[in-house]
Amino acid sequence: MAHSSGSLISQGAPSSLAVVVPALVIVAVIASAVVAPWFVVEVSRGDFTLVTLFLGGGAAWLTGRSVAGTWRSYRQALIYALLLGCVVRFFHFALFLGTLLSWHYFLTDTAFLIAVATLGFRSERARQMATRYGWIYRQSGPFGWVEGGPAESPGTRA
């Protein structure tokens, strides 16, 4: 059985809250952009798609992977995602005449970016745990790892 100590983000279960909650946040933001755009889109859907989803989301994914790749803490990924939220808000303001100091849209954009950075962090950490500690762990899906080396199959455990 997997050892369950450590922080929520360090636990390897692919169905942990550290994976499920960010995935739900991403789905909720994208669904809101389609169903209720006034909730997440300030200027236009194209602006939101380009700046928040593609540019911000891509930067957040790479940030999360980079932080995990250098074995830094998840807290640092959160700080970088918060700073990315400021950058995304500035891009909305500078390029598309959005509101610079809007708490509503800042929190929406930043929640999305934190969720994407979290999944990027988990993706890289799962890969690291399976490759660097292959005698202990094997990768379980894109965001998790479980105990058991590569030679151990699920049915051979005593």
C-alpha cells in the first residue's frame, strides 16, 4: 500500500485532490466561457482564448513542469502562477483594453493558471518519480505514481 504521509501535492495517487480539483477548475472555466461568457470573459471570447487559455495556460503548464523538474517545492509553482495571473491581466489591459485592476477577472484567470500549473507540476513529478526512483515507483497515469517497480505487475504482489 502506498505511504500516505506528506503534503497533498506530493502524494502520488492519480485520483487525489491535487489532480481532481485543478481538473475541475479548468473544466469549469472553459465551460463558463462557452455557456456563461459574462462570468469569465471580459472583452471577447477570442481575447480570453488567446491570452488566458493559450498564452497563460501554456506558460503555466511549462512553469509547473519547470519547477518540478528542478525539484523545487509546489509553493514556488503557486507563486509563479500568481505572477502569471498579473501578467495575463496586464495583457488583457494592454492589448484588448480590458480592466487592469479587476478582482473578478484576476481571480478567474489566476485560478485557471494555478490549476494548469498544478497539473504541469504533477505531470513532471510523476515522470520523475517513475524514472529516478524506478525501483520503488512506477507511473500510474499522466499525473500519478504508485509503489511497485517496473517488473512488478498488479497481480504478483503478495
